Amino acid sequence: MRIGFIGTGAMGEPMARNLCRAGFAVTVYNRTRSRAEPLTADGARLAESPTDAVRDADVVITILADDAATEQVTLVDGLLAALSPDAVHVCMATISPALSERLTEAHTAAGRAFVAAPVFGRPNAAADAKLSIVAAGDSAVFAALGQRTFVVGERPAAANVVKLSGNFLLASMIESLGEAFALVRKSGVDPALYLDIITSTLFAAPAYKNYGSIIAEERFSPPGFRLPLGLKDVRLVLQTAEAVNVPMPVASLVRDQLLSAMARGYEDLDWAVLARVAAENAGLE
Amino acid sequence: MRIGFIGTGAMGEPMARNLCRAGFAVTVYNRTRSRAEPLTADGARLAESPTDAVRDADVVITILADDAATEQVTLVDGLLAALSPDAVHVCMATISPALSERLTEAHTAAGRAFVAAPVFGRPNAAADAKLSIVAAGDSAVFAALGQRTFVVGERPAAANVVKLSGNFLLASMIESLGEAFALVRKSGVDPALYLDIITSTLFAAPAYKNYGSIIAEERFSPPGFRLPLGLKDVRLVLQTAEAVNVPMPVASLVRDQLLSAMARGYEDLDWAVLARVAAENAGLE
Amino acid sequence: MRIGFIGTGAMGEPMARNLCRAGFAVTVYNRTRSRAEPLTADGARLAESPTDAVRDADVVITILADDAATEQVTLVDGLLAALSPDAVHVCMATISPALSERLTEAHTAAGRAFVAAPVFGRPNAAADAKLSIVAAGDSAVFAALGQRTFVVGERPAAANVVKLSGNFLLASMIESLGEAFALVRKSGVDPALYLDIITSTLFAAPAYKNYGSIIAEERFSPPGFRLPLGLKDVRLVLQTAEAVNVPMPVASLVRDQLLSAMARGYEDLDWAVLARVAAENAGLE
Amino acid sequence: MRIGFIGTGAMGEPMARNLCRAGFAVTVYNRTRSRAEPLTADGARLAESPTDAVRDADVVITILADDAATEQVTLVDGLLAALSPDAVHVCMATISPALSERLTEAHTAAGRAFVAAPVFGRPNAAADAKLSIVAAGDSAVFAALGQRTFVVGERPAAANVVKLSGNFLLASMIESLGEAFALVRKSGVDPALYLDIITSTLFAAPAYKNYGSIIAEERFSPPGFRLPLGLKDVRLVLQTAEAVNVPMPVASLVRDQLLSAMARGYEDLDWAVLARVAAENAGLE
């Protein structure tokens, strides 16, 4: 199976490498060419343009920064027009359900297949092929990328709703941990011990352990997921919820704290820096 | 070792039973006597008053409803005055750090030992001796009650801070899950599938599985932890944080939603009914 | 002076009538033609299209529903292209500063003048020529429309920021009044007396008197300013603030309550129905 | 008429002076004696104790810092016991409705009259006899103190609810103005011009003009109403609302911002410093 892979950023690069190593014939494209070049060592072919990457592919994977980039490559730069009739376009980026629906319509109108398959996991999970994939369709390539694939139905947009609400739960957890750590620190309790207690019992989950240790150690750099990307996702959550008249007050609150983090100059840090905002608001540091 | 056990409510009753079965000599007291009587079948002796329960005990455990009841029994009804010189008073209720400090001072002034040892876990965990105990001291009795005991230092109030902030994390998680479920339900995603996805990966933790299934199935009755108790704990969190000038906006938000749940007449339901408030605010049901 | 007037809705219709009565030669256009027809009785000429309304005008006023309609008429339907070289396009709608900037650039590139001049006031103030106009430029027509014109500089977008933040203050006031009335009603204080007290002293301002009486009397219909328009404006406030990294937590909170009002089916009521949401959340009604 | 006046702080001192000048026989008491002494120049007699101030008075006015001080003086230090049978105790402090009810009961049981009559206005309004008094009873002394007296019924606690909800509206206005000014400042609009616009029209009210100019000029010192007093009042609002199950999300939000102001070290500034918190959270200053 030939795979066209567009977008070799922090997540896409290790994903594309795993596909190469799993034996797929992978053609990669990235706007900043230098970020795609290392993949040639794993057997990838470098494309000159999005359409060049798409031409002969059975499966085209895109994992670009946001809605705008995804729409540009697909509809303006000609990805959709260059897809062969039997190919499937698998969009693994975190995009809005609204764009997902527009892309579904455009592909359907052109007689092509579109699958939304966003992933949960940070770059190290991508490297270890331990991503969780939430798809609204299915495809053989997923096995090379993830630990498990959840199929949430036939509407691609449904997968995007699940992904976004998952990121909302993460953002909410980070904010809550930040507030809790501010309280225990100002009350004289050791943050590391506190982390050990909460993640040994009720919250013995990867997300709490991972983000909890980042917060307890104030290790916001290098970023695993940069603040502006977190803000973008929370904005998409709110837009998606607004479209169906769902108030999400915790998401609103987190958005305000993320904005304040931006205003404080933390745009190059991990979005867990929300905890620093909570600490500063409590007079710590 | 002789144990005096005061407060045989939803949590205390199974805890006292486990102590009997572990071979301790347990004397129980409960204001509503009928709630303590079944324990005589397990070998407990029934006391006529708090002081009667305390008289010969090596360890006195109290697990009462709130600050007011704990203060009343200890300082007004004579528990402290009746403690023998070598006895330890172990307070396992969720009380405020402020009361914990007052009780520490009172016991110290009287030459008696006071330990705060609040627990994480719902009644079924109490029955299975699977509670997690957060203590600021230690005692041999803990092994019969819990899975694991965390010692957080010498100031009893520190244990109460940890307990309260743990309950805050739970409350925050419930609210966030409520908002997320409102979003996915209005977006046409199956709640059970959504729960499966999030608890298989990032949030594979007991708290998410337990409360997530309550919310997905809207199973708010019978309550494991009643709404007014949840509101009481969030109020204690806010008071504790205010005393050290820590703003906790998620706690404030959750308090408002809990109050609205009270105003909607849900006081006899589990505090997970926060999710119903989120759903109703989104026009569901 | 010849005026082209596009958009004769709840606000535009009385504004256009006042211009006619003040002696200007007014040509009106409205997409739904029947809403413009009554103005012919005051001497207005009916245009067949936006460009027809614009052709010979010295001043073109647009006051359309939102960003999308304003952009469509100006850039797509040909208003800008049809403007004569000396004409001024005065946009009196509540639009985003971002669109205001795009329109400023487009007019400048075409050698035409663009002024943003949003208004404060409800339809009855429009009828009485008592609007307050916030302009980033000036024009003789304003005297016929408003009580007072404030000039906020040369950048049209500045006028839009002022208008939007004014609407934010209104929205915030409504929400706060809603919460205060819920408290006093549940405390057994007469709402009418309460309104009299607060508007006799500290808050002796038109906005408090007007909205306060709507809330005290629960008179949300007929709407002076419909809920979806209020939601649109708060959304614009949040977008504008996000563009400069300004968190506005009260605006976020109000947005959530407006969304809940939408979810409760109140879309045809005045946006003061926020107070009913506050009352319902407190268990009233 | 002989008046006993207890509490000659920032508000009480000018109020007592006006009573002297209006010809009443006033006996004053203040815990810090030096703060009461200047009043002797206006004819006041200095009492040695609260009971000394109360003994022969027809009317006793108390305006103390908070619930604790009011309760101490009235019930512990002997004010109530020393009241003559025909005297009226008029409590003009901002206290909780709950304390107001306890004091009503205590006075009734002792056969004495109790009136709650909290005031709106800052120290300069007190000096000018321009306070607004919200009373749940009436008394001839009010004319010497205020511009207007509103009688809200027979239950003293009702006056306290009105006073507290008025302070809530002020706090909410300050927070909203703070957010609005952060937005306009970061958008390049002159704050003084902005203030002129909003207070010329919709919000032409004393509260907006007064606090608006404090915020526009960042004039938070000397304080007219200190931050900790503002926090105390918002706390009372939330407690009062909680007692009747009324969620007040704006009050919760303001409380969090006030707490952050405390944590930032602003306890000696005017509570309008909320606007500085909003500005700092937006990266200004």
C-alpha cells in the first residue's frame, strides 16, 4: 500500500517514520522541506508539492497545524483534485467538526472517501506507536500508528467532536491540578508527595501522572504541546459547543487562563503552564 | 488494642465492622443508636454516650458528618476530657484544616495525641477495606481499614488539606465530564462509546470509570455521596483556600453548579447530578 | 446632500425616517423590500439594489445585521465599486474591529472613504433621534440621528472596539442584575422596591432603569434587542479581546448564560432574559 | 434626642459629626479612643465604654467593621443589656442578614427595638450628608445623615440583603469596567475618552463616574473602600445567597479576583484595584 503523508511536524514526523518501518511505501511532504528530509533515511520519498505526494497514493494522511492549513492544502492547493478514485484521505489533525463536515461534502461531491481520525497522545507516544486513534471509518494503516483504534460511526465529524472533548478534559484537568497545587503549596504540603497520593489512587491515570509531574516540577519547557495549540483547541471546543447551544463554563474559564498565559509571554511553553498562571494568581513565585 | 469508634454512618459502619473482624475490641457509639446496633453481631460493644465509648480505648476514631458535629462531640460532649493519657484520637472525617488546627491545639494542651486521617473512597471501598488513608501521623489500625496509608507530616491539618483538594479534583472532574457529555450527546455521539474511549486511554483511572458510568447512565440514585455533602466539601475547599489567598476559579464554578442543583431539588441524589445540571443548561432532557 | 441608506431593520428604519424628515434626499434599500416601503411616505426613494442606492449618494449609510451581511453587501454585491469618488461610506452596524479594518483597507485601496460610526440606543431612542454615535471620523448627517457624536480617532476599528465594549458592559449589567434580583426575590424583598432603591442612587442611569424594569416585571417580550443579537455581540467582544490577548472572564460567563438561554428556547425574547436564566438556576419559577 | 454612637471609623466619624451639627446630643465611643476625640470639638461627649455610650440614649447607632465586632459589642460587651426600655438600636454597618436575624431575636427577647439601616455611599458622601439609607424601620435621625431613606419592611434582615446586593452590583461593575478598560487600552483607545463616552450616555450614574475615573487614572490610593472590606462584603453576599440556594456566578468570579488582588499584595488599596488585576492578567503594566 502506498501512502502519501502531508505534515511532518512534532506528531507527523514520528508517525510517518513508523509507517516507513512497518513496510509501507511512504511519500512525504512538508511545507518546510527540511523537517521532512530526515525521513528519507527510513525509506520515505520526498514530494515536491502536496499534489506530488498524493498522486499515486492509496491512502493520503494529513496532519497539519490547524483548520486553515488543512483547508488550504485540501481545497486550494489541489490535494482533493489530485486524489486517485480509490484513494482515501485520512485527516488525523485536530480540526473542527464544522471543517470536517465541509471536507466530507467536498470529497463526496468529488467521489472520493474522507475519514477523520484524530489521535490522542503526545510526540513520544507517536514515536512508540502508542497513539489512540479515534476514527469515523477505518483503515489498515492505523495498526502501524496506534495502540488502539476507536470507530465512532460513519460521520467523520463525530471523531472530531470526540477528539476535541478529550482535549477539553485534558485542559480542565490541567487547570484543576494547577489550582490544587497552588493550594497545597501555600498550605505547606510537599507537591511531590501530593502528586504521589492523588495518582496512586483515584487518579491513577497516564494523563494525571504525566501532567502532574510536569506541574509538580514546573517543567514547562521544552513543550510537549505548545500553549497556542492548546488555546486553538479550546477555541474549537467552544465553537463546536456553541453551534449546538451547549454552555461549557469550565472551557470558558480555561480559555481565559490560557489567554492570560499568552499575555504573560508564555507562548513557547507547554500548555501545562496554566498551572503557573494559577500559582502566580495566588501570589506564588 | 481497644478501639472506641464514634460515628457509624455510611462510611463509618463498614469501617467499624472491618475493625471488629480484624480482631480489635471495638466499642461503637452513634447518635442514632439503631444505626450502630447491627455491629453487635460482629462483636462490637454498644456505648451509651461518646465518653462511654472513649473511656478505656487505646485509639478513638471519629468519623462524623461535618465540622460542627466533630467539634461538638470532641470539645462539648466530653470526648477529649475522657481520653485516657496514652490514647490517640484519630479523626477520619473530612473536616476543615482550621478545625483540625483547633483540635490539635486542644489535644496538645490536654496532653493528648490527635491525628487527622481522612479517607478517599466511597462506602463500597470502605466495606472492602480498600480505602486510601491520608494521615498526618500513623497507627496500627489503619491496616485493617485501608489499602494504603499516606503520611503527610506532623501537622494534622496537612492531611485535611490533601483530602479536601482531592475532593476538589473529583468535583472538578465531575463538572468537566458533565459538560463533555452534554457536548457529545448533542453532537450525536453515543455516551457509552465516548466513555469507553476516554477511560481506555488518557483517563484510565477509577474515578473516571466510576463517575463516568454514573453520568453516562444517569444513575444518580441511590447516592454514593449525597449532593449536600459534596457542597459542604467544596465550601471547605474555598474557605481553606481563602485563608491563604488562593483563588480557585474552578472550585467557585463547581460551587455555583452544586447550588443550582440544590435549587433544582436534587438534594437526595449523588453529587454526580452536576452532570444533569450541565445537561439541562444545554437544553437536554 | 443625498444619502443612500441600506438596511431598514428595527434600528435602520427609524433612523432613515429621521433623515428624511431632516430634509435629506434619502434612497433606501432593504433585502426584504416590504420593510423599506413605509419610508416612501416620508419621501424616501426605494432602490432596486444596493448599487442602485449608492450610485449618486454623497453619503452611504449601512446598518446591517452582522459581519457577514455587511461584508457581502460591501464587497460582493458591489457597494464599494459603485461608490462615487467623493462619497463616504458610514457603517453604523455593530461589526467586529477585524472586519472594520478589512473594509478600511478595501476602501483606501479603492480611493474611497470609510467611517465606522456604531450607535448606542434601542429602537425607541432611534425614533427620537436620541442615539449616541461613536464615530471614528465625522459627518454632517450625524446631527439628524443622534444626541451626541463621540469621535474616537482616525482608525474606524477604534469606534467598533468602543461600541462592542459598551455592549459588553450592558450584558454584564444584565447578568449582574439577574443574579441580584434572584437573591432579593428569594430573600423576600419586593423587586419593584429594590429596583427603586438601586436606581435612585448609585445606579441612577438609563441602562439600569430600562433593563431593571424589564427584569423586575419579567417583560422579555416584545424584544428590544433579541437574544441571538446579544450573543453575536458578546462573541465579537470575545474574539476582539482574544486578538489582543485580553481575558474577559465576565464576558465568558455571560456568553455561557446566553447560550443556555438559547438552549432553553428563548431565542425570540429580549436578551434581558438572562435574568430568567439566573432565576431558573436559583429554582425560581 | 440623645444619641449614642459607637464606631467612629471612616464612615462613622463624619456621620457622628453631622448628627452633632444637626443639634442632637451625641455621645461617641470608639475602641481606638483617638479616632473619636476630634468629635468633641463639635460638641460630642466621649464615652469610656460601649455601655457608657448607651446608658441614657434614645437612639443607639452602631457602625462597626464587621459581623464579629458588631456581635461582640452588642451581646458580649453589654450594649443590649444597657439599652433603656424605649431606646432603639440602629445598626448601620454592612452585616450579614443572618446576624441581623440573630440580633433581632435577641433584642425582641429583651423587649428592645432593633433596626437595620445600612448605608450606600463613601466617606465623602457621609461628610456631605448624602448617604442613601436602606432601613427596615424608621427613625428621625436619618434626616441628618442621608439624602433619602428607603424603608424595606419590618424584617431588619431585608435591609441587609438590599445593602449586600447593592455592594455586589458595585463589585460586579468594577470588575466589568476593569475588563473593558483592559480591552480598550490594548486596542489603542484613550481610556479618558472611553470613560467620557460610557458615562455620558448609558451609564451616566455616580457609581460609573466615580469608579470609572479611579480606574482610568489608576488612582487606587488613598483607598475610599479598602480591598479586604470589599472581599468581606462579597463573602457575605455569597453566604447569604448560599443560604437560599441562589448561585451567583459573577459574585464568585469577583471573589476570586479579589483574592488574587490580596495575594498580589494590594490589601491597602481601594477595591477598585480589581481593575489592575484585570490589566495585569492581560499583560498590561
